[in-house]
Amino acid sequence: MSVDLSTVKRVAGLARIKVSNEQAEKMTGELNTILGFVEQLDEVNIDGVEPMTSVVEQSMKKRVDGKTDGDKADEIISNAPVSEDNFFMVPKVVE
């Protein structure tokens, strides 16, 4: 794939970047060089290579996934001005 001057100007316009003709010509060469490096990646054989999330082998820290009520109802409700049976009591807003 190759980038031409009109493509650079179109992308700059979409990105809302003001680019002069001189800058656009320079960017055309730079973008073509970058795309050349990306095209080289297509030539690499990746059969049998597992996807990685990090370059260092890591295992995720896991916790038991279970339902609990937190056992903190008394602590939470202690901040409420009015409560009943571990529920916040609020004044009626809509009549």
C-alpha cells in the first residue's frame, strides 16, 4: 500500500490538522516508510505462536467468585440518619 499527497491531506482534514503542502509532502514519505515496515510483518511466519498480553510470563491473580452480602450492613447503615431493618429510610419525594 502506498500513500499519496491527496490521501495525506484527506487524513489531515479528517483529523482536523492543518498541514501545509511542504509538510504533506514530507509526511507522504514518512507514512510510506511506516507502511513498508508494517508490510514486512506480513512476511513473518506466526504459525503456532500463542498471542501474548505481556513479554513476561504472568499469571492472573484470581479470587473465589461467589455471592456474599459483604457482612458489613451494620457499618454501612451506621452512617444513615434514619434506618430500619438494615435499609436506609428516606422521606417521600413524590406524592
